[in-house]
Amino acid sequence: MGDIIQREAIYLWYYISVLFKQIAPYWATGILLGSVISVFGKNRIHSLFTT
């Protein structure tokens, strides 16, 4: 029983680490771009919708 739990824990650790390695760069880029756009493009975005 302990062997099965250990195998499942290793599988989950591997799955989560691979998933994080694949998604993390895109997630960080999205956060960075969203912050830059919201800070520097706020007035332009608002003017597009108010005119």
C-alpha cells in the first residue's frame, strides 16, 4: 500500500512540475504585459470606449 502511495506521489510531483515548467513563462509574460498595458494604456483604452 505504501508503495502505491509513493508511486502516485512521484507521478503527481512529476506531472505538476512539468505542467508548471510549460505554463510558467506564458503566465509570467501575461501578467507582465497586462500590467504594462493597464498602467501605460489606460487613458487610450478609456478614450476608445468613451468617444
